[in-house]
Amino acid sequence: MLQSIAESLWVQSRHLRFWGLETGTRMSVVRLANGGLFVHSPIDLDDEMRREIDALGPVRAIVAPSRMHHLYVSEWMSAYPSAVVCCCPTLETKRADIAWHRVLGDEPEPEWRGEIDQVFFGARSLENEVLFFHRKSRTLLCADAVFNLATHSSPITRVVAVLMGGRAPGATWLERVLIRDRRAAREQIDRMLAWDFDRIVLAHGDIIETGGREVLRDAYAWL
């Protein structure tokens, strides 16, 4: 069932293997001021999930925030044809089979402007993630910029997390390899740190309920 973690904010987790490793994934749902729903990183849409979503309100936006978070967009698009369907930059070419309505950048779309802010983390080009800040709940919505797998229930996942430098919530040593333009990355992270968030809802690992801003700051302090 959808879990309410703050006013107008729900999450739902699912098991997911990435390259054979159990990492899990998580969807976030925000109810906007007009009653419409903003669906971030959608998971599989079974009958029970659809009943729960419909009970919350009409789906107005379906967002694939990262090049790695797109598997179930078509299901949601078919179920909610009136919703605007958005993706991070270059996902529109990776998934050219999907008729995307918009490609996201740094400016919030009209459907959520004034309630959810965003930054395109283009310096981390493997995922090209767009991160979001839900003002009302002081929550950062994150797909891949922050991991929290060191306490995962799978022993193998915990070992891999430690080997990758993930002993605490944050980034891993891979970021030091993947991010080539450190000046751009620093500027993008600083714009996120300007947001007044406390919680981080992330896709992989336990939610960071408090101290999220410090987690993000420490994760990218090396830039």
C-alpha cells in the first residue's frame, strides 16, 4: 500500500535488481494544490496500485527523472492519457518508443510551478537526473544522486555498498569517475543545497527522514 510520509506526499517501494544486485526502487506521489497528482519515478501499475492512486486524485504529471527510471512509464501513460508525461534530457532518445510530452530542465513545468522546484544534474551524465524539491513537505525527491544501501536487508548488497564507499547515505566513489565537469557539478549541487529540505526520498535504500541537506552536502563535498 502507498505510505503517507508527510502531508500531500506518499511513497511506494518495490524489489528491483540492477545488474543482478538487489537495490530496490521507490516511487513518490505528490498531491498538488489543485488536487492533481505528480508521480515521480513510477513503478509497476497493478490493479491495487491503480485503486489507491485513483482514491488520491487525478494523475496530472508522470515524471521519469533519470535515464535509469523509465520502465513503467508506458503503463501509466496508457492508464492516465490526460497526464503530461515528462523525462530527463536524452531519455527521449533512449526510449524513443514513448511519445514524451516534454523534456525537463531547470525550470518547473506549469503543472507544478510554485510547489515543486527542480535542478537538472547534467554533470552526472550517466543518469542525467532531474532532482525535485517539494516545498510543502521540505523533501528532496531523488532517484540516483544519493544511495542508502549500507543497511540493506541483502548481505550481498551491503557488501557491494561498502566496497563502493557507501558506508553511509550519500554518493559512492563512482561519482568521482563519472563526473567530469566538476565545476558544473558544484554549481548544480549548490543550487540544490539552497533549498530548505530536511528529508530525502530516494529510490535505492531507506528514506532519509531528517538531516538530508547535510547528507547531500557531505556526499558531494569533494567537488
